Amino acid sequence: MKMWWMVIPGLAGIIAMLSGKKSGGGEGAKSGGPTYTVSDWTPLISSMAKEARIPAVFCLSWIKHESGGNPCSFGSASSKGPDGHPREQGIAQLYNPDDFEKFDIKSGALRVYCVPGTQQCSRRLTDSEMKEHALANMKLILRCREVAGQASAKNGLHWKGKDIYKLVKLVHGLPGLVKSGMALVVKSLGRPPKDWQEFKVAVDKTKMDDGTEKYRSLFPKLFANAEKVAADLPDDVKVVS
């Protein structure tokens, strides 16, 4: 039986979503080098999303809100991984080194075309570099989908539509909110939360595990990010049961 995270993609709405695209911002994303937006990634991502059976509009919205399509985008300039490269980087904001190790990405591979220490591209990406970057993006999304699916099955969730994808994006923001947090909410409520909104309210009233709880001040921002990414999905997004 196919579980809910095996989704038939609905591509309607991609063009509308892209009308709000932005170029990657931040330090170094000024002038002098090539720039990228979400539309530059649409052909690759749409093809990969169709094969992965996940809505392309969700994957593109992920890129839109995380980097604006700038492959040299990173999180905090002061936050670096053990290799000296940014802790969070790329169009999907992969976490260095954890995601790099999981997805077999070489250290610095997503920074070879970036001006050191900035979010500016030093040159155009080659076709193979574009594909490598897009594939890393999809691996991250699919891993988050897997984690969300496992937590849903384990805790008896029967969510539908956009709520599912909000949960997938929340895994990216802070895995503990979904991995252990869902079980803690179920215990607190005495039953599975009926939807995303009830889960969000319950989290506000439930102590998370220590590793997750220390980020409580960021919870509102993480929930809001998940909602923004899923908002670009069509209202009639279908889920395979």
C-alpha cells in the first residue's frame, strides 16, 4: 500500500508561484557576478519532482523561501561547519556536515562557483553542477518527507493536503519537533492531533526534548516558514492512500 508521502504531483500553479520569485539576497549578492532565481531551476526540479512523486510546486517553493534560487546562498555568515564552509548552504539550505554526509556530497562541492565568504556566484554553473545542486536539493526534501512519513505512521496521523507538506518542511527547520515532538504531543493530548493547527497549538503547551526545547524561541519562525512553503501548493493537492 502506498503511504501518504507517495504523492502524485500537481504542477498547476507553478507559474503563479514564480511570479513572486526573488534573487538570492544577503552578503555578497550585489553586483558583478551572475545571478540565479527560482525559474533557473524549474526544468531540473520539475523533472526530478515528477520522478520522486512529490509536487514540483512544493519543491520550487522550498527553494524560493530558502534561497530565492541563489546557489551560493547561506545562513549566518558566522556559522560554519567543521570544514570552514557555511553551516547552511545552497538553494535548499543543506546542513553542513550532516546532510553532506547523508547524501554523499563532497565538502565544498556546492561552493566551488562562489566568491569565498560571500553569497555571490563567481561564474555560471555548468550543466553538471546545476544537476548536482538540484539533486542535493531533492535528496534533502525526500529525506524530510521520509522522516515526516515515519512520524505520521508511528503516531497515527491521518492528515491530508497542505498540512502534510507543512510537516515535511518542519523536519528541515527542526527535526526534533517532528521526530520526538509529535509523540510528545500525542501523549499530551491523549490522541493524535487532528491537523497542523492543533499540533502547533499543542507544541506551544508541551515541553519538547532537551535538544529541541532549547530552540523554543525559534518555534514561531519555523512554523511560519513551513506554512509559507506549503502555501504555494494548489488547494486540491491530492494524496495517494
